[in-house]
Amino acid sequence: MSQVTVGERIVVHLSWYLRFSDAFECPRETTQDGISKALGISRAHAALELKRLKAMARVEERMAHVAGGRTRRKVYFLTSSGAGAARALREHVRAKSVVLADRGDRREVLGAEAIEALKARGIREPEATQIVLKEDIVDARAPAGGLPRPLPLAETFVDRDIELAELESWFQTEAPLAIVLGVAGIGKTALAARAASRWDGPVWYRKVYGFEDARTFTAALGDFLLRMDRPRLRNYLASGGFDADGLRAILREDLAGVLLLVDDLPASPEVSGVVRLAIEANGGAKVLATGRERPDTIGVREDGIKEIVLGALPEDAARALVAQLVHGPGDGVEPILAAGRGHPLALHVLAGANGSSRAVAERLLEDAILEGLDADLERAAISLAVLRNPCERPGDLGVSASHLRRLLRRGLLVRGPAGYALHDLAKEVLIPKAPAGALRSAHTAAARAASARGDVIEEAFHLLEGRSPRAARDVLVGSGSDLLDSPKVGELAHLLSRIPMNMDARLLRAEALDRLGRGGEAIPLLDEIAGDERHARRADALLLLGRIASRGNALSDARRLFSEAISVAITREERRIEATGRRSLALVHRKLGDTNRAEEELDRAIPLLRSSDLPKELVRARLDRAIIRLQRGDNEGAARDLEGLLADAAAGPREDAAIRSNLAIATVRLSHPGEGAMLFEESARSAERGGDMRTAGYALANATDAYLAAGRVPEAEASLARARRVSQGFADPVLESTLLTNEGKVLASQGRAGPAEERLRAGVERIRGQGNVLSLIERVDELARFYEAEGRTEEATKWRLETEGLRASLPRSEPIPNVS
């Protein structure tokens, strides 16, 4: 056996928790109990070794709140010399020679390879390092550890009945992900564990730390599934496989009926990536996660998950919790209750402290968060507290490197990949106490910093908070066109709702609401302008009202509004409005099936667009021409035009999405459905980058159809599920009809004729009478094909006759009169 002391093993163990050295809440693994449990030694032995390490200045001791604990406890962290010793020991472990035993095979390897072999068995790197540190013979096939970890059920748990009911209701839905969000110590883990205990099926719990990687997390999951007689993931990893497609295929089947409880998911981006695969696999697994914020890598849109944000406990619940913590009601309850503000962690800390008067309790809470802050450091903390996002360059706010070090040392500052952020609990205590003048100054500095880095949304937000609403309005209006074509369009609409309106702001907010699929809210903002014949922006308002009507497939209203906008523009010589109006009118004619009129309008619009220097509108007009070719059946010609448009530098994310979607249609029609499906997926990604969720929904819905044509039914199901999540909240009849029809086709491919017929009929009826004849023809045709495939000739003939009647109703070629 390697000659390694217990003290050295403790040093290596604590090296994995350096990032908590200044934290307000620390892991159990930093306590004497946690250290003894991790190393398999007695607590007394751990205490003696820690005392010796303190005398050697390798370890320092302090009091801190411990996750799940009721009172503050002693925790241990490495000093700078201890950290140096730990690095040397870990390098020694990776370089030492050990014998790796694997099913009878024995070979001499470096410690680094042995650690990787153990990680592949689901053993975390800290534990794997300990094994290699103390052993000369390492069994790579040793089980990673008996039964699954028990759920971390809190001894004291009160209230949260509404949240528990929401999670239990989520259990009954098909939504794969729920995430419990909230500030540190608010009770996220306690709620999630309590809910998981009510799940009728297997539950796997995993606490995520920053050192967790994708392979270790997946290997531990594989061992859990092996105990359930589902060995495929375990065997796949043992064979050396670790491909996203391979993992997704296995998780789709083997996670059925399993609840994954992933605690502190954002701590490791790699783990977030594995969870994303489990969700995308769409195999019936449920993921219940906790975190202070939703990880960016999870890949699920806000409207596609169940999200619960925990706040403070109600007064009665907080009182019940304090009574439990202090073992009954008494004079000490109310002061703690008042000072704790309903925050469970604060209540635990205060209940475990000596003294229970209101003043003492208040001081205890403030000391726990703000101890040692002088006036200068408090100003720096306020500068960071007002920020909504982590700050990459605190110096832009007047926060020096010295300030950062002091705040980090006190555990008030979080340093992550995106920058620095003040601890959530510190914000809760600091901001209400900050003088109004200090807050205004902090917001003003934050606005200047946001302006310097070109972040218009954050600049406007801080100007609003700093009581400069008109300056915020000018900033938003000045960058409105760029913000409309970005994922920030939702925040643009929200901020505009908080500022005093002028004409430009009213039109900008209306357009933002329309982009978000909330055209109904935009109409009242426009009616007054559009109804005033002398208003300077009447043509803009008419044009926007026409777009809202067109998106809702009120095509006759849209045609009237666009024609009126063009007339006003001609009278006032507003070539920009005339050009965009004619292009929009062409779109309405195309929806009505009158491609000749649409082409004539484009012939008039394109020269105007070129002379008006509207590059994006020109790209859209050329795209409309290509779509007309596609509509007429010239798939090869349309594909050539669309491929040329992809190279146009003027195309933004929204234009790119539309080009790729139509190129995908041409590609599918040219008998390449697999390539078409990929183009639809690329289109959806471009649309999401541009904040156009409606277009993303269309692209994913059409990708479903392409996957079906390629015989890839599981991918079709996954694409349809994503399309439904993306499309929530949009009252778009054609999009809803597309989703219903493609759902029917998926069900038909699975042999479920009854539900398939129901969805296909619903897809037809959703747009019947809406005026979009071409889309109705496609839906009726799909229904006729379904009946033919089912051998129901009489019904198929009936729907074929309706298809022919609809085609006969399409407008014939007629000259279009000038709009003036």
C-alpha cells in the first residue's frame, strides 16, 4: 500500500472545495463529519489530524452555515501553503504507477489513467483521486457504491404547499423538465426532495459540484440504471463510447419512468449538457433540477419547462419554522421572524444564535452578510448589487481589484465564467438599506458602462432605475430596428411599457409586441395614429396594422390596410413606406394564391427598395420572388435563387431563417428529405437567434414532416415536441394547423389511425374560412392521402373533390390596378 498519511489525504480532499473558502454556505464535506465520512476514518481521527494541520498552517478553521444544517458549524479550508501542498500531492497521484485490475486483467498504468477508469465507473474525481492516492492496486470494476443516494429530506419543512402541488401536477404532464429557482438558502433542495419523495417510480438524486464532469455524471447514472436491470448505458460507457447520438438513443428508452433530481444543476455546464441530452431524447424521463439561475446550456425555452421561483416564506409558515427550530413558541420567535424576513436560511442562522431580541437578531443577519463593510466597500457592493447580470469589468463601475478581493473574501461576491455578481442574499439585505442617492449613482454608472459596451437594453434599464426615463426612451428608440431583430425584443417591449410614450416609442412598442405574437395588444397603440389623416406617421401605423392582420390571416383586412398605407405614402412621397407596403401587399396576394398579382407588386417594390437603401427589405423581396417560383412548382429554380440569397450579407437572422426554410421545402420536393430536415433545423436556430419564435415554430413543424419523409420517426416526434414548446403563446391559425396536421402524420406513421384522423381533421378546420386557400389545400390534400392509405376510398374521394374545388377558386391572372 502507498505510504500516504491521513493528513495528506485530508489536504487532497479539501483541495476540491477551495471555491467555498469564503462562502456563506459551505458543503458538508468541509466539516469534520464530512471529512471523516469521505475518507472512511473516525471523526476523532479526523479532528486530531485537522488540529495538526492547523498547527502546520496548512488548514484554517472558521464558523459557517452548512448546507442542510440547522446551526453554524466549524468548517475547514486550505491555506495558501496547504493549497500548494495539495497541488503537489495531486500531481504525484497522476504521475505515480499503479496496477489497474479490470476483470482479471492487470496492467501497470499511470495514476491519471487509473483515475479516468474509475470516473468511467461513476466515481467522482475527488473520490477516484483518493483511491489512487492510498492504493497501489486499483480495481476498476469495483462498484461505485451500493444503493442510490437517499433524498436529502429536510428535518424541518414548512409550507410550500402550492409549489408542491405544482410539481405533483407537473409529474402528470409530458413536460420533461422542471426547475426550482431561488436565492441561496431559500429552500430549493428541500422542496425538490420533498416533491421527489412523492414520485411514483424510481428516483435518482445527484448533487452537482463545479468539479463534476459529463462522463462521471453519466457513469453514475449508468450504475443507477444497472441496478434497475437497464444495463445498456453502463455497457456503452464501458466500451469507450461517449457520443451524443449514442447517449441520446439509450436515454430515450432507459430513462422511461425515472425521475432525475439534479441539485444545483448550473454548477457544472458539462452536467447541464448531459441533462439536455436526456431531455432531447424525449423518452419519458422527468428531470427536476434546482439552481440559482437557469443554465444557458440546458437548451429549453422558458415557455417549454415548468419553472418555480421560490420567495420568502409567508409569515405564518416562517413562524412555524422558527418555532420548530427553537423547540416551541416563546419570546424569541418574533424577533427572529422579523429579522429573518421569511428567508429560511436566515431563520436557521438566527435560530441557532445566542440572543433573541429583535435588535440582536437583526444585527446577526446583517453581520452574517455585511460584516466588515466600510463606506467605500459598501459603495462598491451597491454598484454591483444593482446589476441584473454578472459584470466582466467591474472597473467600469468604479469597483477596484482591491474591492473585489475584499468582497470575495467575505463570500459576498460570486465569480463565474460570465463575470462577478453580488451574492443574492447580500442584495436582499443591502439594497433596501442603501440611500436613494447611492442607488441612483450606481444605476447611472451602470448605464454608462452598458453604453460603452453597446448593451442598449441594460443601458435603458439602468437609466429607468436611475430616474431618467426620457433618456431611456431615446436610447431604445435610437436602436429600435436592431433590437427588433434580436432575441431582446421581449425586453424591449417590457422596458417601453415603463417609459413615457411619444410617437416613435408608441410605434416601436407596437412593432415589438407584434414580433412577440401579441398583435392584439399592439392595435390600441396604433388605432389613434392610423385614424388621424393628418398624422405624420399614419402610413407607418397603417403598415404595421396590415402586418398584424396578415400574421393573423385576416387577409382581406391586411390587403385594405396595405393599400391604404401605399396610397398615403405615394401622396406624401414616402418611398420607404411605399416600397415596404408593396412588398407586404405582394405577400398577401401570394397567401391568397394570386401569384401573378404578387409578382407584379414585387416588380414595383424592388426598384423602390434599391433606391431607398433598404437592404433587408430588398432581401425579403427577392426571397418572396423565390417563394413564388416554389409555389409554381419550379423547385430547381427556386433552390438556385435561395442558395444565392444565403450569401447576401444584408440578410439578418430572421431573413436567414426564412431563406433556409424555403430552401428546405425545395430540397424535400427534390427528393432529399434528410437534407431538408437539417435545413429546417438550421432555420429554427437562426430564427431563435433573431428572437422570432413564430418562424422557429414553423421551421420545426416542417422539420417534422421532412423527418417523416426520410423515415426517421423518433426525430420527427422530437421535432414536433420542440415546435409545440416554441410556438406556445402565438395565436397563429396556420401554425396551429401545421402542428395539428404533422402530429396527425406522426400518429399515422405509428399505426394510430384514430387519433391521427382526429388531428388531421382538426388541422383542416383550424384554417377553414381564414382566407389562406393555399394552406387549406395542403391540409385537405394531406387528409385525402391519409384516407387513401387507410383504404377508405369513399372518404378519400370526397376530400379530393374538395381539393379540386379549392384549386378552382384560386384567382386567375388579371392585371392589377395602380394603388394611388
